[in-house]
Amino acid sequence: MTSTEETRGRQGGDIPDHIAENVAGQNIVVDLRISQLLDTAAKLFERAVGQPSAIAEESAYLAQELQKVVNGQSSWAPPRHDKRFNDPAWTENTFYKNLLQGYMAWSQSLQNFALKAGLEPKETGRARFLLSQISEVLAPTNFLMSNPAALKAAIDSGGKTLLDGYQNFLKDAAERRPIPSQVDFRSFKVGENLAVTPGECSSLSSMLLRPSRSGSVQSSSFPPSSTSITRSIWPRGGASSNISSKAGSPCSPWCFAIPSPSTTIGAWKPTSAYIEATDAAFRTVREISGVEDPHTIAVCGAAPVVVSLAGYYAARGQRNIRSAARNT
């Protein structure tokens, strides 16, 4: 454990390793590499072979739960916020209801095994994440015949949804995307209907942008991965946005974004790099604006970074952030 006094005694630009680890705990995808997952998978396999008691215990548990499903005595139900299972068939159709309950029991048994495998705490977190990804991939909603909503859409559209999905798959495969694309970038054009708020670029390395009524930012300064977030999160209707409406006002916003990994930008950086870049952005804002403790809104993956950085500031006795809101 690191005491508050030790933390306060560090230099301003020295971000402790445990701060980065805390962020990884909140947003594990940020700093998790394929090699680490493969190593975790190997350790899980070794535990399963070397300590079969955990496997046997969870197998017995799963068998009991599946028996309850068959007998109509299972109480498994998806969380209310899980929209994958909103279709009425998951509760009204016996086949789909049993399929869902069996899937949830199996998913829970995987999580139980990760906890009982005897791994170190950090490795246990990775094991749970790995097994959760496996169960998510094999969810019944990811397959046509076990997804009632997808079947209905295919029938109602005369098969058009299946053709569209196949074309999207071919496009993702051609562009070597590791996960299916979720945004149609063809409808956006930087400088025309995206990133149109005038401003000044204060730090190109980490994309610290200051919208203003005068001056402009070259379109090439805005990567779509960062400006699309700003445009979609802060809409007001028409060509306006909450960013442009505040530009030039006494409460003028600063926008900080780090482009997502791509073939031109590179891969994910260590978590500490994102924390240090965010810390540098706060220092730049203070130097230029004179505001010592700006109000902050953290969106998506920036939320755990800002939360941990705020905790670091508090431990050092510094009030570099007046308030922080999260939009995840």
C-alpha cells in the first residue's frame, strides 16, 4: 500500500504504476493484450487438469441448474438492461426460455470456475474477462436460428437483412477488422458535416482542441475516431451542437481526445500513457486559460482515466478538477 504522504511527495509528472492498474481494473480492455489472454487461457487449462475438483464441482452445479431448467423450476432471468433478450419469445416461448436460462447457468458456471481456479487476484480478473468474452461470443442471440428477433426480421424483409449482414461481413473481412463495424463512416465527411466547429488546436499530439468563434482548425487535424464522438455525444439539432453553442462564451469548452488505434495511428498504448496524456492536457488548459480547476466531462473510455486521475490529484492534495461528470 502507498500512503497519502508518499503519493503527495511525488513529482508532478510522475504517475504511479498503481494508478494505471486501477484504470485497467475499471476498463480492462484498454490495456489487455492478446498475449496476456492466451497466457491466462493456458493457466486456466493447467488448473483444470491439475485441480479437477473445481471442474467437477462446477459441472455438478451446472447439471443441477440445467435440470431445473428442464423441469420449469429455474429462476434465471437476464438483467433488465440487456436488450439482446427483449423479444417476447425469450419469456413466452418454452424453447427460447429454456435456451436462455441454460445459457445463463452455463455462463455463471464459467465465472465460478475462474474464481475457484486458485489464480492470483489480477490473473483471476483476466480469467473472468476471458471467460465472459467466450460466453458472450456464444450467446444464442449471435446465431440466426437461436435469435427470434433476427429470424422475424429476416422473414419480414424477405431475406434482405441476411443479405445486408453478409455484405457487412465481407466488408469487415476485406478491411481486416477484428470486430464487426458499428458505424457507417460513408455518411460522414470531416469539415462538412463532422468537426465543423471553428477553434484552435493547442496540442496536436493528444488532440487538445479549443473551440472558438474566430480562427479555424484544419480538417486534417481531426481524426474521425475522436470527432465523431464529440459530434454524436453533444448534438443540439441541425448543424449546431453543444460544443459550437458554447464556443466563445465565458464557459468555453476544451475538447481532449486521443485517436483510436488504426493501421495509420498504431495499436493501443499502455494505460499509463493515456493517464499521462490526460494529465498533460489539464496542465495545458491551466497554462493557457488560467483556470486552475476546470469542470470536466469524461466520455466513454476516458471516464475511468479521469476518475483515477482525480483520485491521484486528491491524494496529492491538489484540486485540479472542480467537478467531474461521467458519460459511459
